[in-house]
Amino acid sequence: MKDCTVNILGTEYQIVFVELKDADIDGDCDGTAHRIRVRSDNANNVLNMEELQKTTLRHEIIHAFMFESGLGFSWQHPEQFGHDETTVDWFARQFPKILKVFQELDIL
Ligand SMILES: [Zn+2]
């Protein structure tokens, strides 16, 4: 996967793959800078780095959609970011499957 930009509800977000070394994250989304970072280094020796990057990117894109929807800080994420991580990760993991069903039924 390479650096690129993506349009999120009318706002261009830059997606960059960077070494996050021993940081406790695999990516993040800055709703003020409109930038998503995804780990490029396999610091935790996961078996499928590509899958980690794809899952992380989907997760961060959900954050971007929430920021651009005015939900940047209004969803509870106790004393941290304002997004409920369980909800974000649920969307990030289920969205490809949901999209497949929508496409199969031609209901988009
Ligand atoms: Zn998150």
C-alpha cells in the first residue's frame, strides 16, 4: 500500500504509511490536519502485515467519517479522544461484509 489521498465527505485526507516503531498504536487519524497515519514497520511481528494495515486503515477512515460528520468529540471514549473505539472497530471490520451484501442485493 502506498501514500495517497482520499475524499472523505468532501474533505481530502492524506494517507501516509510511516514507521511507528514502539508506539502503542498501528495508526491514527488527525481530524484537524486531515491526515491518517498507518504503521509501515512490522514492529510487533504480526503474521499478516498487509491485513493489519488494511484493518487499521479502515478503522482510521471510520474516524475520519466521524470527524467530518461532526462526531469528532461527541461520542464517548473515556478521557481520551471522543470516539468509542469498540464502535469504530466494529464498523471498520464489518463494513467490507456489509458492503458486499449491499452490492449483492443492489441496494446502494
Ligand atoms: Zn481508533
